[in-house]
Amino acid sequence: MKFSSKIIMLLVLLLSISSCKEALRLRSSVRRTQNQVRIFDRSMSKAKESLGIGQSDDIKAEETEENFAPIEQKNLLNSYGYIYDALNGKNDIITSSNFTWDSVQKVYYVEDPKYKKIKDDKEVFGWHPYWMGSAWQSYPFELLSTISYFSYKLDPDTGSYTNPAQIAEWRSTAMIDSAHAKNTKVLLTVSSHGKKNNDLFLSDEGKWGTLIDSISVLLIERDADGVDLNFEQLPYFKRRNFNRFVEQMKTQLSLRITSKKPIVSVTLPAVDSREIFDIEELQKHADLMVIMGYDYNTGTQLQGAVAPLQSVEVKGISLSNTLSFYLNSGIDPNKTVLALPYYGSMWEGTVDNSGATTTNFERKVTYREVMNLFNEEYTQANNISPILERKSMTNYFNLTYPDLTTKEIWFDDDYTLGKKYDYALSNNLRGIGIWALGYDNGYGQLWDVIDEKFSTDAIVVEDPIAQVEGYPIKLSRFLLIKKDLIIVSAIFFLFAIVIGFTITLGDWKVRDSLIRNLFHRVIFILMVYLFVTPLIYLINEYFFLKSDWKYYVAFLLGALTLYLTSFIRIDPFKKP
């Protein structure tokens, strides 16, 4: 029985290898066909030209040139692509009439661009890599729920860090203050990559304490909001250790940071070793579970999308496959963020005499680099355009040069990322992530999609009168804060006026003026009314009325005063 099982397993392995080879052969066959079509078109053009058939010489020359991308472009990609971004530099009111009543929520709200932010039930998470320098100055923080500084590089031997320059930058960067000014939460990423490093660190709980002590100090120093744990290639036999480590990190940060509830984020791999992470246990202690939905087709894989929505290869790797895996593993969608790339991949190849293309991964390219190299002016002048591969929902350029070499560049733009954001939302995920911020520096299209799908410029106003801006409300707020002092001062001022007025009535000239002059009599009545009204208010507040009757009583007393004064008769004082 054991022998037969081994035979079956061997047959399955041989079939898998055969399928992969067949897929590679099929992919090569497709590219050979594409190149043969191009060669055939060129041959037909030459045949027509020799027979005198076709269009004018200028048009024929133009069509011949269109068969190839310019060789200058290839030279630019090879020689200057890595430093293209460096050469181009870096991007160096409520009023009384704009309230809206929401009859469903039973609240007032105001819409204004200055209140723009990510919706409360959504998350837009982004990493700021230290190598992006001051690129953060161009980030629209109002469109980021959370930004994480990348990174604290973990020393697996001690639990401390191996990059003091970056930690010094964390301690001084104004990025944190700018983010907090827009209510964007700030995390510090702890990165540890490789099975050997992770095994070494997770084997010793003493090192956990060193890391937690160090992280606590760094977070408290900058009033930051938490930590992002980026442990890639987790050893299988250390999964329980990792669970306990995350639990300790959450517990200790909660004890040490009392000014706010600290956030713990855990990043999860798209494919490699994802089954090792204990999802249900981890999310008991993590506030965010960030799936790194990128790097699917780089390195030794077949050329294709960095983040394919659906698989176009035999291996079946894709965002939909990854998300299905995690949902089936019990991940909580309300804690889950699907991170997507602001970069693409470049592949180089050669065409042999038979038309077959041999292709190898060359490097990653940022969205900014793609937009700089293939801007609208350049693509129109050279009659080239990206092709949308609909299954993976990714764009690519397929270029052939006169020396029969090729370049293939896969990248996402605002349209394809928008479709992938829709996919995340349709699965009720909390939101999306960005690797990495600054890779689009100088281009706002990708932020426009986030604005459209995740933001709001409406704020709820529970008390429109109290929250309206302007001098009257500011004055009212001051009066409310200082009300005790103002009331005491007003009472003393009132007593001073009453006493002073009573003394003046002892003068016959004052009394005579009040009786004989109608205007003076009206002033006298108003002053009596003014003195009586606060008295009625005090009676209402501290004794028995406790109702709106105080206004009626004050009115009746004023009317009675006016009536009684009409009977006052004072004989004129005879002058000596």
C-alpha cells in the first residue's frame, strides 16, 4: 500500500512538471506567433513596395518605423531608468446656510473640502519607506487613515535595531506632526525577513522584551499610535511563538502607552508561507491584518502582473486566490486591509530567428517612472500605447527594438487599481493599503481614485449653533468658560447701579425731572424693568418656578410698573 502511494505521488509530480513545461512552451508559442506576425507584416510591406503597391513613401516609412520602438528608448531604460526619479526631482466653512439635515441618521451634517477625510468605517493604509526621504511633504494625509514609517530593522541577535540612521530620522522627522495634524495615525514598522533571522529572534523571549522596550520608547517619544509587524518567511515551527510575541507586544504597549489605545498591525504574505500564519489566533491581538497583495510575478516567475486580479498562469496565483485563502482561514474582513502596489515590473528579452522570445525579469519600476518615460507626448509621437490585460486587470507595454530585443513593462494605473479597490470593497474588507507611498510622486491620478471610493468631506454637526464658526460663537464660548466670574462681576455691577440710582433719587431735581419729562420717565421704567428681570431669573433658577413662566412674570411686572408710575404725583419743590 505504501509502495503504491509513492508511485501515485511520483506520477502526480511528473504530471505537474509536465504541465509547467507545457505552460512555458505555450507562452513561448504565443510570443513566437506574435513576433512572426510582425515579421510577416514587415515582409508584406517590402513586397508591396517592390511591386509599387501601397501608399506614399512618407507613409510607408512611418509604418515601417512603427513596427519597432525607438532604440533610444531602450538605451534610456537601461542606462538611466534607475535614477530617473532623482533626475526629475521630487514634488519639491461652516455658515448658517450650509447645514443639511439627515432624516435617517437624525443629525445635521456639513460638506466642505476642508473637512475631507477617509470614512470612519474605512481604512487607507500606506507605508513610507525611509529611502523616499522628504517625499512625504507631498502626501495628501487627509486621504490616509494610517501611515507607517518603514522601518525599524530588527537585529535577530539582540532584539534591537541595525539601522541607527533611520531610527534617528524617526525621532526627528516632521512627517509625524504633519500626519497627526490631519488626524492620520502613525505607526512604526518592525521588519524582519528570512526564516533564519525569524527563527533566531522568536526562539528567545528575552529578545522580545528588548524589542518591546525599544519600540515603546520610540512610540512615546513621538506620540505615535502603534506598531506594524512585518515578519516575512515565518518558520513553521515558530508559529506559536509568533502568536505569543504578538500578544505580548499588544499587552505591553497597552500598559505603557496610556494616552491612547495603541494599534498593532500584522502584515501577511500573498503566497509564500501564508499557511504558516495562525490567522484566527493572531487577529485576537492585532487591530489590522494587512495582506501584501503584490510581488506575484517578479523574479523567477513567468512575466506578468505584479498584482493580478485573476490568474492568467497555470500556478493560479492572484489577488482573488489570496483573498479566498484568507477568508476561508477565518480572517475578519472588518480588520483586513488589501495592500496593492504603486510599482510594476520590467522584463527584457530577445527574439531568435524563428520568432521565439526568451524573457527574463529585469527590475521593478515605480508608477512615477512609468509615467515619466511613457508620457502622453512620447506615446503619441511614437504611436505606442499600453495594452489592458483584462483577466489580471493590469496594463503592459510590449516593445520590440531594431536589434530584436524586447521590453515588457507591467503596471497598474488609476483604472486598474480602482477595479481592485472595488474587489476589496465587494468582499467587505475594511480597506486598502499602498506599497509604497511616494512611488507616484508628481502624479495625482491614483489619489483621485482613493478620494472617490474611500473619502468623505461631510462632518456630523451635533449642535449647529454651538459648532458654527465665527466671532459670535467664539465670544459665546468665552462667556461660557468664564461664566462664574462674569456672573459675580455682573451682580456687583448691578448692585452698584441700584445703589447709585437710589441715592440720586434723593435729589428733588432728579425726581422733578422724572415726573415732568416723558422721556426721562420712560428711561426710569426701562431701568426698573432691567433690574427686575435678573431677580425673576434668580427666583426661577433657585426657588420654585423652574419653567418659562419667568418671562411672563417679568413682562407683567414691567407692565405693572408702567401702570403704577402714571399715578405718581410729586408736588414741585418751592425754591427759596
